[in-house]
Amino acid sequence: MNLSALITPKNLVTAAVLIVLGLMPVLTTVFDQPFYLDIATRIVILAVAAASLNLILGFGGMISFGHAAFVGIGAYAVGIPIYYEYYSGFLHFPLAIAVSALFALVTGAISLRTKGVHFIMITMAFSQMIFFLFLSLEEYGGDDGLLIWSDSELFDGLALDDPSTFYYVCFVSLVGVLLLLHRIVNSRFGRVIRGAKSNEKRMSALGYPTYRYRLVAYVISGALCGYAGALMGNFTNFISPDMMGWGRSGELIFMVVLGGSGSIIGPVYGVLSFLLLEEFIPDVMDLFADGAGVYWHLPFGIILLLVVLFVRGGISGFLNRLTKR
Amino acid sequence: MESALLITQLLNGLQLGILLFLVAAGLTLIFGIMDFVNLAHGSFYMIGAYICGTLVYLLDSFVLAVILAVPLTLVVGYVAERLVARSIYARDHLDHVLATFGLILIFDTGVHLLWGAEGMSIPLPDWLQGQVAFSSTIEVPSYRLAIIAVGLAVALGLFLVVTKTRIGMLIRAGASNRTMVQALGIDIKNLFSLVFAAGAAIAGLAGMMISPITEASIGMGNDIIIVAFVVIIIGGIGSIKGAFIGALIVGMIDTLGRSYLDQLFKLVMSDQNAETAAPAISAMLIYILMAAILAVRPQGLFPPKVR
């Protein structure tokens, strides 16, 4: 393998995206645009969530229509301790991961007994249960949401309330999660998961207990999503059950598919494009007609439809095709 | 007093169940015949309500408006099928979910553009506004009875069409074995256009009937579509009978759960705990039911017979 084989459009774009994301705090300071650091932080956090969803969706063929629940659980695992004045991040982050992993274990054990569209719907049902649970917990704000007035406290000198510091925590998390997922997908475990996606009967015949492998993958995915949720709780300072509605889960799926579900880095492209579209379509529309921006869902929906109809393999698949040409 | 409340709640549950059935009927047939997951089916419920509302103000007659709005919703459904749904039947469920999610955004914003962000309240004619008294303590709004009557009539009509006519026979055959129907020389694509459009119109009818009570609003379809999915999964995908029974079960459990669960809980726990837990559990009840049924009997209660 020589060096020139590595210089493919996809690798170049990946390198460019990661470098730009890595330099975001510097760029936004130099150009004095702190607002864009806000968007970048959101992109990086959601990329963690989308990449973890992709482990089971893209590589395992399990279409979870309820992953927003894990993000919500992670966020409340920060919000509720802070409500009781426990500020330590060494409590929040492990709690977020543990509770989401437990929720994934219980719901996954039931959901994975079903297949296809039943799996889509049962994961949606479980996330709706969590949605309604938090909606009715009036102690923690109910549907008014919960204010998080502090950030998680970690080491001295690592203050999460500083936007740049927090951004780097998120960015390092993203890179770490991507590397972890890369290791998982290419391990023996990952091969079993991928094998079970393309031919489950054959994997079972080869002696692999595919149900258990899938369940472990589901738990890993849920736990990582919960971690993303804990970052989100620190980022937004305001959380509400709204962040776990089924529409949010649908958005997460769209981010994954838009970026390309067959690749580790794909979801990052997906989240990036999704949030940039969300941010700039209204602005562009306002240029054409004042106030038209409120209708931004219309072009957004059309783009979504066109992507599904005509772009197979998402952005990542598109870049791969450029390489082969 | 207690029995009067119970009867009111039972009627409310019946009404919810019947509206759910009207939405779920099209959904389950579309799903059963073409294996197509249509998240945007709830949009027809919303569009029906808005079209009907506009016609009520134009024509000044609720009944006439409904009679005209049903075929108009049918046309909207037909266009959506030809433009979008038709080209993705052969894809996997993930593409269905995403494409119809996109359709929801387009429909919701389309309604926002045409009718504005505010909800639209729809006036009822005087003769539907009264109460019907069954006894000195039991009074029921006559409009609710009208909804139940119309819904039951549509359910009966649908049942007769599906079980007694040639079209219905093809629909049932398509739901059990699509390939075989095609092999016998039936144009399943046209059949499906028909089912899709008719399903849209019936869902629209449900939206028209509920909107005088709740008002027509953006997102009303998104609330009901998820519950309609619960219904068809409980009932068994592709089965009209399953959709009907599933809808009644869900309607009853949801309504009665919301009004009586706290009393039930008070038998086994303290009053305060019961009052905290009951609203949470009652909102989750139908999802718990669905998860339980899926775990034990993934094909639903009344799956269509295959072969």
C-alpha cells in the first residue's frame, strides 16, 4: 500500500473536516464569531450520538427508532443530580453511561426478539415510554423542562463552562468514539454483527449466538448515545422531554443515512450537513423573501426526500464513488 | 353518579377507538399489501381537517363540507402515492421511514403556508351541538354519538368491501401473498394506488370529524400516527379486523387508564404515590401493551392468514 492510495477524495474530505472541526475554537476567536462555536459544539455532540446509532443501524442492520431516548437519559443524568446539587462530573458521566446501558439492556433484550418493522416500532414504543415518563415527572419540570444551572465539575483547570474548553472535551470525545467504533467494527465481534446483518441464518449455523452479539452491540450503542446526552446536558443548560420525542429519533436516523450508514465517519458528514442546512436554509430563504425563513422545513423536507430517492449510500457513498471513478 | 361517569368514559374510549380505526385502516392495508411504512399517513388526517374547515367557511354547511372534503383528500393521497410512494416500495423500511418523514415536513409546512400557524376552529351546525339524555344523570353530546355512528358505518362499509367484493378479495390476497396476486395477472400497482388514496381519504374523514372538538392544527397527524402504528402492530399488520379490535382496545385502555388508573393504584399504594405515578403510567400504558404483545406474539393478535 503506497501513500498515493491514501489520497482519495473521501480521505481528503475526512481530514479536512476533522482539521476544521479541530481548529474551530481558534477560527471562531480569530474571526470573532462565537456563535459558530455554538453550532460546532452541537455538531460534534450530535456526531457522537449519530456515530453510536450507526454501529447498530449501519453495521448491525438494527433500525432503532428510539435512540433519542438515550440522549435524553444522558442529559437528565446530568440535570437531575445538579437539581440535587451534586455537581461532580465523575458522578454525571458514569451515571449517564450506566443508566443508558441498563435501559438498552432491558429494552434491547425484548426488542431484539423482533425483526424488521416490528423492531423499528418496538424501539419507538420504549422511547415513547421514557418520553412520557419524563413528561409526567413534575418534580423535574415535566414538559416545561429542567434548567441546568451549573456544568459538571471535573478536574481543576478543566472548566466545562468555558466554551473552548468544553468544545475540545466534545471534540476529543468524538475522535475517541470514532476510533473505538472503528476498532469494534473491525474486530471479530464487529464481523459477527455485520455477518448477522447480511445473513443471520448463516451466522447462527456457524455457531454464533447472534442474539447475544446484537444485544451487546445495542448496549454499547445506547451507552455511547447516553454519553452524548450527558455532553448535551452540559451544553444546553436546558433540557426537556422534547429532546426524546420520536421526531428527534427520526432526525438522528436521517443524519446517519444522509452521511452514509456504511461508514464510520459517515454520520459525522451527516450531522454536519444536517445542522448546516438547518442553520442556513432559513437565512437563505429570508434573502429571497423577508420572513420566508419560517417555512424552511419545506425545502428541508424536499432535500430529505431527494436524498432518499436519488443518493444511495449518502455523502460517504458519493465520495467513495468519486474514488472508484 | 359513578356509573354516569363510567358510561361517559366508555363512550369517549369508543370514540377514540373509532377515530384510531379510521386512521389505522388505511395504514394497515398499505403496510400489509406493499410492505410500505407510511409515517406520513397522519398528514392526511390533518389535511382532511383543514380542507374540511375551509369548505365549512365557504359553504356554511358542515355536512356538505365533509362530503366534498373526502374526495379532495383522496386526490391528495393519490398524488402523494404517484409522486413519492410508488418509487420506493421496493426499497427497505429505512428508506420508507425517511422518505415519509420528509413528506411529513413538506405537508406540515405546506399547511403552514396555506393556512397559517394558528389552529383552525371549525364550527358545528346547531343540530349537532345539543346533548342527548339517556337518563336524568347521563347526558352525552350528540356530536360524539354522531362520530361513533359515522365511524361504525364506515367500519362496516369497509368490512363489507374487504370481505364481500372482488376488490376486497384482491386486497386480502395482496396482503397475504403479493407475488402470487401479480402472477395471476392482477395489476397490483393500480390496486395499491387505490388502497393508498382510499386510506388517505378515510384518515382524512377521521381528521374532519375530530376537528370541531379539538380544532385543526399542524402536527395533529403526528400525534395520532404513532398511536395508529401501535394499533396495527397490536392488531396484526395487514388485518382490517385486527385494526378494528386493536383500535378499540387502545382507545379504551388509553381513556380508562387516564381516568381510573389513579384509583386502581390507590388500592395498593399511598394516595400521594398513586397520584404521582398514575399520569405517567397511564400515558405509557398503550406502549407497554404494545411492547408486551410484540415480545410475546410478534405477529400481532390477528395476523392475516398467509397461504
